[in-house]
Amino acid sequence: MHPSFRKYRTVAATLIAAATLSGCAGHGNYTTEHKNNAENRLAEIKAATNYDMAHQRYVAGDLQKALDAIEDSIAYKEDVAKSHVLQGRVLFEMGRDEAAIQSFARATELDPTNAEAQYYSGMVMERFSQPENAFAYYSRAMELNATDPQYTLASAEMLIELNRLDEAEQLLVGGASNFRHNAGMHQTLGHVAQMRGDNDRAIEEFRQACLLAPDDTALIEDLARAQINAGQYADGEYNLRRILKTPAGKDRRDLTQLQAKCLVQLDRPVEARSILLQLVKDEQGVNDFQTWSELGNVSIILKDETRLRDAASRLVAIAPNRVEGYLLMAMYQRAKGQPEQALLTVDQAIAKAGRNAEAYMLKAIICDELGRPEDARIASAAARQIRAGHTSTVAGVNPD
């Protein structure tokens, strides 16, 4: 072979080898970058999948599995603010408040504009009984997202908690253009009106709220209670019946008791008695002091001596140191023509309750019926003294 040809072949081989090596190096870099991108995309997909799974389990109430799934999501992709928000919400529902606030803080660190992280931090502060701090978080959430009514409502509710009613009302009315069709805004304004003693305004706000959310039993309850406070017993009883027919309200003993009170005010004591008798029959009713007390009062109206005696005996058994049972028993004894025994029972009530105007008034009535006018006068004076808020003794009687 000619030497010059061998030389050219050697040079060519060297160039080819160099080019080959160069090409392999470039392909390797591309392959590594492509691999890294693929792995990142796969991690994002797995993180998103686990997030969706966590959210579904959270909504279903399966908190431990929700927590496991969101922790897996964060392990795949740690720098996603909404994942830490969901983690905090799950922890909050599990009662792990300190861990929850740390999750919300991490979400805020990743995304300072995340309104949800601020809002749920406020909820933790509420649980910690720190309304000022809760208000600060809710306010920040409201600043970050002024279109979501829940942030404004939460802020207003904290102002109400802090008894800053004017600020709460101003905040709500100021957002009226955005929230005038929001039931929660009218409900909260109704609560402000109630705290001010303005029942008419409260009723109007709750009525507006009910029009906007007619199936919300909490709103109907607010309206009913406001109507009852205003003496609108027929309307209040009607709305209580609406609630008691719903799955959410059918087992509400407190509302059933309130309905019975309305029926008494509407001069329908027989219906009230039927309701109260049903309440005292179940296991919870055996020791339900309030219901037995209401039954005793209705029995007096209906002159139902048997039920009056039963109610009085049960109240004394439930709460032997309270006055109500003794007063009802004294009324029963008086109705049965046993005034001397009734007087002894009233004295027991006074010994238990001390400064109780009703006990002294009943004693005055019984003493008068027994022909003891001076004792009746002294007892009556003691009752007036107690009602007037005086602390001095009256004619030898110490109400204490």
C-alpha cells in the first residue's frame, strides 16, 4: 500500500473515531436529560393521582387513608402548595391541630397568595380560642380572594365574637354588591341584629337568607328563634314544624321542647302536653330536667294533678338541690287540699334555693289560705324585695 494512502486512511479513521466519540457523548447527555424529564413528569402524574385519591377519601370521611395518600403525593412532589393545604385539612379533622398549622405554614411558604392556607389557619386559631389571630388569618384570606364569600363571612363572625358589631356590619354591607344574594351574609347580619336586640331586623335578615337557601334548616331555625323572641309564636312554631319534619331535625329534642313552649303560648296546652309526654318516655327523657319541668308547668295549666305529681317527683329525684321540683310538689299538695304539707314543702324549696321570689310568693298564697296574714305579708314582702334586687332583710325574714 502506498505510504501516502496509508497516512490518509489513518487520518480519516482518527477523524471518524473522534466524530463517533463526540456523537456518543452528545447522545448520552440528551438521553440523561430526557430521562430526568420523564422521571419528573412521572412524579408529577403520581403526585396528582395521589392528590385526587386523597381528596376523594377526605370527602368520604376516611381520614387516615386520605392522610396516607396526600403524604404519598407530597413525597412525589413536595413543592405543591395545595397538597400541603389538603394535608393540613385532613390533620385538622383528625384533631392534630399543631401539625395542621405547620402544613398550612408550608403551603404559605410555597405560595404566599394561597387564600385557602390562610383561611384554614384561621380555623385552627378558632379552635385554639384565639379570635384575634383567627380574624387576622381570615382577613388575609379575604384580601387574597375578595370574591369568595366564606372568607368575608368568617372575618365578620370573628368580629362578632370580639363584640365589634359595627365593624362586622360594615364589612358585610361593604361587600353587599358581591354577596347580596348570599344567604350566609344575611344570616350573619341577622346575628348582629340579634345581639343588638333588634328582633325585627333579625327576622328580616333571616327571612331573606331562607329565601336564598330554602332548604337550609340552620337558617330556618335562626328565623324561628328570632320569631319566638319577638313573640311571633305562630310563625315560629310553623317553622319549627318544618325543621322537625326533616332528617336533620327529626331527633332535635331542644326544638321539640321549644315547639311545646310555643303551643302553650298559642293556648294549645293539650298538644304541648302530648309532645312533652313523648319526650319523657325515652331513655334520654328519664333524666331530662327541662322537659319534666315544662311538663309540670303544662300540667298546672290543664289542672292535670297526676302528671303534676309525676313531674314534681321526678324533678326532685333528678335535682334534689334545685327549687323547681319542690315548688311543683307544693302546688300539687295545695291542689289536693293539703295546705299544711304544701307549706312544709315550700319551706324546703326556700331552704334549697334561698333568694327565690316564686317560692316566697307561693308561701304567701298558702299562708293567706291558712289564715296567717302576717306570715303571708312577710313572705310577700320578701318576694318583692328579691325581685327588686335588694339584699336587706324584711320584717324578720332573711331571704338568704
